[in-house]
Amino acid sequence: MREALLMNLKGFSANELKKTIDEGIASQEETILVGLGVLFEQYYTSLNDSAKQQFLQSLSSLL
């Protein structure tokens, strides 16, 4: 599923990706969360330790 999602999004511009994410969130479909989780994982694992800490601070401030 991860690979299929990433292949479907491969080559998307920032605007296309934003539109896809916004539409997915607006749909309120639980299945969209799986796809967003894959994107979250890709982003999080790409960060260095300092950037991860900043990201986690931002997330924790939302809770």
C-alpha cells in the first residue's frame, strides 16, 4: 500500500500535493488517514534529529 501511494504521488508538484491533501482532509474519509500516515512517515524519517525535535515540538503544541 505504501509503495502504491508513493507511486501515485510521484512527480506531483507542491500545488498538486496540497490539493490532494486538502481534498483528502475535507472528505473526512478514514481511509485518507492511511495515505497521510505514509506521507507523515516519509517526511519524519527524512528529518535530522534537530528538525525532528522542532517538528515534534510543533505537533505537541497542537495537542
